[in-house]
Amino acid sequence: MIRGFVLCLAALWPLAAPAAAQVAVEPTPITIGQSFALPSTVMGGAREINVWLPPGYAAGEMRYPVLYLLDGGQAQDFHHISGIAQLGTIVGTTRDVIVVGVASVDRRNELALPTDNPELIARYPTQGQSDRFRRFLAKEVQPFIDIRFRTNGETALMGESLAGLFVVETFLKEPQMFDAWVAVSPSLWWDDGRLAQQSGAHLRDHSNDPRTLILTLGDEGAEARALMDTLVANLRNHALPGVTWEFQPRPGETHATIYHGAALDAFRRLYAVPSAP
């Protein structure tokens, strides 16, 4: 009797399945943030700015720290870094933070300092406009975010590779722009390593205002490690007491694999939840 019932169902199933497959199911877009085409006089056109807000933002009046993310386009690093912020909020391991992704278009133009190296100039003829991109951040992006969103004045800048180079350069030359800095595998080789070599002179010009610098580097060869060692030695010898800095080598990672884990650790370091009294 049971066997006959099962055979009957099996016979009916091919008739029922196509009908179910024909049911129209409309997709619902998944929204994880807001995207703006910010008009820019400095950059000469609109630029993509992406913003992730903590889940409780709309329901309250709290003000939040802001992490400015370089290479922060939707097709770049915005999704995986905003995901780290969301994870910290969900599980309660990090404070809530607004993530602002600043998209890059021509990375050698926007993120690299000028070089005299003829080979680099020939290969990347638009290179070397990092100072202009810094003005864009300071004069247009930061004011836009502060006016539109509830920020608390606590800021950080994060980037990897050429964006990490930009973080280091900006920390050395314009240390007042942000409170905290995260440079993951910075491309210190650019311009024959001069930024690392000249970092001591920049550090001697700094004020003693409190700020935090986080550096990390994967297994990227002897030249990359030697230049990072030069930067670290200058920090050790010339950074004022107000600067809290750390260098974390990650020999188990490569340039291609280091970013996500390093960013997660930086979030836990910068946005640690205060211990209960």
C-alpha cells in the first residue's frame, strides 16, 4: 500500500515541478549604503563617494567616527571594508563607525607622489598628483561628510598598496588631516623609496598632537621589507611621544591576500569597545 502511494507521487511530480518553476519571483535590490556623485572643483568633475552607516544610525541622534577608505569604489574595496564594520556592529566587537569609500579613477595620478624616475614617468605619464587628491579629501570630501552626516570629529584614513603609500605620505606631510592612519602593504618602492628614506625629516617637523599609525606588510621581498625597516627606524628615532605607532609583519600573507585580515585587526585596534567598569 505504502509502496503504491510513493509510486503515485513519483508519477505526479514531473507534472507539478514545471508549474512551480513558472511562478514569477521578482528580485528585491539589496541596499548596503549610499552612493554620491560629488561635484569636485579640485578634481575637475564628479567623483564617486560611497557611505555605509551603522544599522542604528537612522533611529538615533548619536554621532560617529568616520573611516575614510581609499580605493573605496563599489568595484574596489568598499564592500569588504564596510562588511568588516557591519560585522563588528553585529557581534559587538567594535564601535559603530561610518565608512566613507572614496573611489579612485587613475590610481598613479591620484595616489602616487611625483617621481623623477624616467621609467615610471614613461610608463605612467599621468602620475604624481597625490597633493591634488589630498586637497580633494580635505576641502571637498570631509566637509561634505561632516555637513551631511552626524560625525563626532574622530577620523581615520585607510588604504592598501598605492593607497597605502598615499596614507604614509599624507601622515608624514599633513599629519593634522586625520587622527588615525592605516597603511597596508604600502608601495614604498615608488620613486625609488625616497618617501621612506626622507621620513625622518618629515617626522621632525610634526607637532606632538596625538595620532595613531598602523603599518603592516606581507611577504613581498627584500626591497619592500628594507624600505619598511627604514620607515620603522625613522619612526622609532624621530616620532614624537604623541604618535602611537605599530608595525605588524605578516609573513604568511602576500600582497594579494593581506588586506582583509589586516583591516579587521585595524578595526579592532582603532574601534575597540571600551571595557565595562
